[in-house]
Amino acid sequence: MTGPHFVVRHVPSLLVGRRGVLGWLALLVSAACGRDGHTARIKSVEASGWRGLLYLRQERPGAPRDLWVQSLDGARRVALTDSGLVAAWERPRVEGAINGAVISPDGARVAYAERHPVAVKEGASAPAQAWNVLFVVNADGTGRRKLVDLREPPFSPAAVRAGSFIWSSDGARLAYVLETLEGGCARVSLHQVEVDSARGTSLPLDVPLGDTQLLVWDTSRDVLSFASLCGVTEEQRLGGLRMSTGALWTLPAERPSVSPDGVRAFVPASVLPSGKAAWLTFDSQGDGFTREPVLEAPSWGRFNWYQTHAGGLFTAVTPERQSLECTGVTPQPQRLYRWDANARALQLVRHDATAFSTLAFSPDDTQALVSILVGRDASLPGFCGDGWLRQLYLVPREALESELPPEQLLARSIALEPPTMWPGASSFHFIGWLR
């Protein structure tokens, strides 16, 4: 047998809806067995020319944080950084990878942030920074360079906090935000740095937006998309910025998701019964959005965009009633729909996807990174039943978007890490694919 090995206390079961369970995990345990099949799966993903998966690793809260590269066969892990100082923070109610590192559009370089200690005068306090130094490094670990250093005034006074950063679509520049904490919504300024020369300039944005997440910077259309969350009102907005003129437009949007090319956006429904999901297009000439027809199918859930094809995978979730005693520890029923943005068609592809949580698609859209609830562990009983186990898999997209039985799906997939408890913190925070 190749791939991860693990022992289950009893024969666990994978979900079918909220109530039903199927005792097929024994098949999952042997899914990686069969050397010929496993080798074929490895060759298939390696033939794409991608080096592996970049992820942030932290074994426990407070422990050192570094970037690692996971091979696509699930067998090898190599550290990309060794400082233990890599910054990491969650997105403000926005779908996507954890903040702290971003991969260049061609997959060949990584920009990442670190938080270094800052010397302060006696009686003074250090800035509450998410990060204060920004680096770039090649995917193979060579060519590491410092691009931005905010440790010395006037770059980073105590009232200013460094925020999210992204690559330009041409891979030549990085943009990052500085948030001035002055009551109400934080005031945001936007800055850019040229990757080759490390020369930095300020961009035409200085407005009260709050916690701001940069999403996509499309240089061909001169538009940068972002999401913001005002700390006082809790209002969340989706916005666009015309980089050459500073023209800004926004609309209310909870947990938005923008396509990799920056052309379209998905805004999920509110949890209220009257809420409806919205599909938006960033206007190509004007400064605004065009709203497309809303979904006819259940519209509360998550959306994962394809990387090269126009569309993505919508996970429709049946919301939990807040009165349930096991809210948050019982998996919610889910179904998968494929969305074709050009045809504006939504197709149900998997009726029962309760056990699947799709994280991202590979650059060629042939593979999906999926966290799967693989069973229950009788050694971890609780009020709501035995504890759940989850495991990260690289799954062929065509297998995920089908009614292929779970045991056959797992037999065609590659396990990337041993099972961990769900719900619970994971030491594996996926960032993206490296070439």
C-alpha cells in the first residue's frame, strides 16, 4: 500500500444525508491499495506539469508558521520557508485561501508576508500588525528577496495595519492595503510594488472601507476587485476599483466570490428565507455591476470557481435550524451543482454531497482539492455521537461532479494527509498550486 496509513477504532461510516450512514469506510481504507491504480493516478496529476500544493503549516496555536510544498502523490513534503514567522489570518467573510501568501498567476513564484518583532521605545506599544515584511521567492525555493519592509516609520505607524495583498494578472506587480484604525470603518490606502525592482508607489485609493480583502487585479481591464467589512456596522460590500483613475464602485454583498479572471462574481443568499443568490458581471467599460438571473435551485451555499473554464461548482447547503442541539457539530445536507457561466445553466451533478467540502480546483480544472468526512471514531464519543474524521484528497473533477459511488470515487483519488477530527483546527491551510 502507498499513501497515508491510519487506523480506525471501529468500522466508521460516511454520510448519506444528515441521518443515514453507510458502512463503506472499510473500502476507503483500502482505496489507496493496488499499486498499479495508485501509480496511474500519480502519473496523471504529475503529467500536468505542476510541482505540488502550497500550504501553510502550524501544528498548534502559537507554534511557528511556515510554508510547505506537498507533492501531488501525497508522499513528500518540503519546507519553502523556515523562519517560523509567516503571517496568517482569516479572510473577512470571503471565500478563498487563508491570508499570508499568494501565488503568481503562472504558478512559478510565491509572495508571502512575515511578522517580525519591532523595537519600540520604553512605554510605547508596537503596532498590531498582521505583517510587516513582504517577500517573494521562486517555487523551488531560490531567488528569495524582500520587497516591502514596514518596520520603520513613516511606513508603519502604530495606527496603521498592513492588510491583504495580491498579484497583478501579468505577474509584474503586487498590490497591498494599509488600514488606518481611526474609529468606525478603517480608512484604507492602496499601494503597489514592482516585483523585479522592488520599487513601490501609492495608488489612488484612500477611503473608509474597513477590513479589506483584495481579490483579483486584472491589468487587461484595469480593474481591481475587493471585498470589505466595516467593523462598526458589520456591513460587507463587494467593490471594484479602476486602477488608472481611482474610480470606485461597491454594492452590499455577504461572502462574495470572484472568478479568477475578475470578470464575474457570485454572492450567496442570506440565511433568511427571502434571500436569493446573485450572479454579477463587472462592467467591461463602465464602473459598476450587471446582475444576471438568480438561481432557481436552492441558493444558500458555497461557490468554487473553475480556473480556466467559465463557471464553477455550487455547493447547495440546507441551513441548520438554530434550535438544534447539535448545531455546528452535525454535517449539513449538501448537493452539488455545476454552473456554466456562458450558458447560464445550473446542472445538478451529485444529489448527496454531505461529506464533501470542495476547497479549490487545479489550474487545468481536471482535479479538485476536497476535504472529505471519512467516518466516525468510537473512541471520541460526545453528546451528538462519535466524533467525525475528515481527510484531504485530490479528486478527479469528473468523478466529483457525478453520481459515482463514494468508494469508487475514493479509489480514483489521492489522500494528501492522515485523517483529523471534525470540527476542529487543521494544521494544513491550502493556498494554491505551484508550477
